[in-house]
Amino acid sequence: MFASRIISTRNKLGGFVVKDQLNDVWGLSPETQQRIWDYFILDSVPTITKQNINNLTIAKLAQHYYVSTSLASRIVAVRTQKESLASWNDLAGIQQLDSVKKARLSLYLSFN
């Protein structure tokens, strides 16, 4: 059961880029996560081509594992208001975008 969730998450991401993405697998208790950490390794890290957040539509952003449609809409609204986003600081007012989510998204998105 846990293995299928881990594999499903890995497949949705296109592979784990950093080890602590294991923490993002739904339903793993802290105790289970701790036991898995003893065996979890990144034997191959996928090559990620970061996408420019300034060029993505709401629909394209919402396809990402870490972005809901609501969050994608808020990002695009702020981007439209500012005309362009230069950094995560430009999105500081979005409550759904905490430091963990920013760290995860920074693996996949850029501002240039």
C-alpha cells in the first residue's frame, strides 16, 4: 500500500528530485516515514527543465503535483497585476504558498 503511493507520487513528479519529497506522499505517518527513510535512496535523479512561471497558464500550472487550480489562479492573478514575476517574494501575499511549497516548486519553476 505505501509502496504504491510512493511510486504513484514519484511518477506524478517525474521522479524524486530531492530525498525529502518522500514527506509529500499522502498518508504516511511520521513513524512510517522514519522507517522508510532508513531504506530510501535517490539512485537516479531526473533531469528537470524548469518552466518559466511567467509563461504558464492557470491550466498548465494546475497540472503540477504541488499546485491546485486555486493556487494557480492566484499566482496568475498576481502575475497579471505585476505584469511579471521576478522572485518568490512577488508571491508573498499568497497564503497557500508557504516556505515548503516554495522550496518544492523552485525545483520545477523559474522566473526567467
